[in-house]
Amino acid sequence: MFSVMHLDVAGLLAELSETDPSAWEEVEGPDSGCGIDYWYQHPEEGEAHINVDQILLTITTRRGRSYRGNYQDDEWLSRYMVEE
């Protein structure tokens, strides 16, 4: 049997913005045409865009917080990879 990994986006956004993860809500947003896009909204932080393209993860928020890294090699990011 194998396991599936997923990214705890709300937890990651909460740490980047020093907010409560439960306040981040996934919303619809445009498709960048490159990789997989996720859009989240926070009542105070505003909108965040997460793009996963192969092994590269990019996060940008309306308030200027950002992150870019390889999720296979980044120890900080690996904490947000959750096994199902």
C-alpha cells in the first residue's frame, strides 16, 4: 500500500503571515497556465496565490509576503507535507 502526500496550504500561509490557519479560505482564482494554482483569502491578509510547478512552489500574498522553493529539498516546507 502507498500513501498520498498533500500540502497543508492554510498552515503554511498562517506561518508566513502569523495568522490563524482556520482563517484562510480557499477561493476561485485565475489559472496561470503553468503548474497547479491555488487561491486563498484571509479577512485581514487578503488574497494569496500558490503555484506548484513540478517541484517548485511559489507563494505570493497581497501584503507582499512570499516564498519560493523546491518542496523536495526544503526542510521548512517539508513540515507542511502531510501524509493521508
